[in-house]
Amino acid sequence: MTLTRIADCLDGSDRQILASCSDLDEVVEACTRTLRPHALRIRDRGARLATRLAHLEAGPMSLNRLRYGAEVAVEPAAPEEDTFLISLPLAGRAIFAYGALAAEARPGQGVVVGPYERFRFEIDSDFDQLVLRLGRQRVEEVARDLWGTGSSVRVDLPLSLGEPTAFLVGLLETATNVPQLVGSVGDSRLGTRLEELIIETLLLPHSARIASDDGGRARSCPSRHVRSAQGYMLAHLGEPISLASVARHCGVSLRALQMAFRRELDATPGTWLRVQRLERAYGDLLSAAQPDTTVTEVALRYGFFHLGEFSAAFKSRFGVAPSAVLAGKR
């Protein structure tokens, strides 16, 4: 699924907060409530707003589609913020300034705006974006566990996100289905776990820099922690497990756990987990006892909430599509 299709999923009537709204105060109130406090100014005095805003609460985070429909400037209304905003442009162009940095936002070039510095956005009239809102406290907590710092840390991500990875897009697609998925798997914690996975995906590319900053000193992780991690992951195969939660269970930093997996298994914890899920899915498809068993049912059973990703990974590992394995059984 593309970002545009994900954004289109938010445009249902039950998620639409503003539909071509021209009232400045109403726009500011709605965007402050769903994103963060800010001041809004129309850059062209002769122009009128035509703002569209759709909003979806996906557990503790939110996904939003926002288009102002006019050239505007957005500035903070508070010295520090409680949220991280990840802007994933769908069309048009904007300039995002954060502290002393500035970056162009356009399709294929996302932007991450943190909570610590002053921001200013110069947005063109045709700029359309998908905005992911994450809580500052949660981002700092996940970073602490991920980087093994022992205390909450200020998370300074690069302003320019670049092209969002296919994995991140897949997680965002899953987020649009959180209410349905919670009903399917019966786990109200799914949204929180999915949020943690998304935060990890944003933070992991910068783990090497953090390791370099502390001289690469990660505590050694004995084999018992690897075994403990394996047992924990096997017990939660059907859930969206975050690697930080696995490390917390084992009582070590994620970097230490990753080093131990590479040393002993020549794999990352995430790779090992995916293989276990695929192997068990193959076995269930091959031995399906119920005539109404479906590929989707088996994929969900083992934590694959994106059917296209499951099918591609399955075929890459076994050389055959999951539907073919199930059809062969029948």
C-alpha cells in the first residue's frame, strides 16, 4: 500500500474533522487538538483557507491527513511541545524549519519535527500530507531502552526523514486497521505495541551513532539472555512484538541483545523471530485441518498484519506462495 492509499483510508466520514473549512479559528482549534498547539497565518492576504483534516486515533498515537488549501505559515504557541510530528508529504511542497535547521518537504521526502526547538512551517497551497503524531514521553522511553542509556534521553532525529521505508509504510497501514485488529486478536494492547514498533523503526537507523558516542560500550549478553529472548518471542508469536520489549524482558539493552544474537546465531532478533513465524505459518497451512482455513487467518495468527508482506516473505523463504501450500493441502 502507498502513503496516498493510507491517507485515503482516513477520509471516511467518521474520521473527517474538517471538510474545506475556511474559518481560521476553527482550523487552529482542530489542528491544535489533534496535532499540537500552534499559531496559523495566511501568507496571501487575498486567499481563503479550504482546510481538510481527517484524524484517526490508533492506540496512543494518531494518524492525520491535513491540507490547508492556502499558503500558510505555522508557528509554535508553546516553548516546548509534548509530541513528535512526522510529516509524510503526498503532494506539493513546504519548508519546515526546526531550531537552526530547515528542510524541504515534498513527496518522497518526509520530515521529523521534534518537541525541543522552535518550529516554523511555510506551506504551499497544494501541500497535502499524512502526519503521524507520537508522544514525546513514549519516544524518549523507547530510545532509552533501544540505546541502553539507562535514563530518558533527548531524541534529536535528523529533520529530513527521506523516503519512508516499505516497512514503515506497512506499519502505518496496519495502524489504520487497529480497531478491527484489536477485535480480531482480542488484545487491546496491540496499538501500544504497534506504536513501539513504529518508534523503533524511526530510531534504529541512528543506533550506530549513539553507540559511537559512548565508545560502543554495550554490556555483554550471556547465552541465557538469548534463550530467554527466544522463549519470550515464541510465546508472543501472534503479537506485534517490539524488540525493545524483548530486551526489557531479558534485562539487557537492545544493543547488547543484538550483539549476542549476531555472535551466537549470526542473525538479528528480528530476523530470528520472522523465521519462526514463517516456519509455523508454513506448518499450519500444510496441515490445515479445517476446510475453511484461510491464508489471512494463518497470517494473523503469527503476527503478520500486512498480507502482502506476509506473502512476499513466505515465497522468498519457501519458493511458493502461501495460497499454493494451502491449496495443495485441499
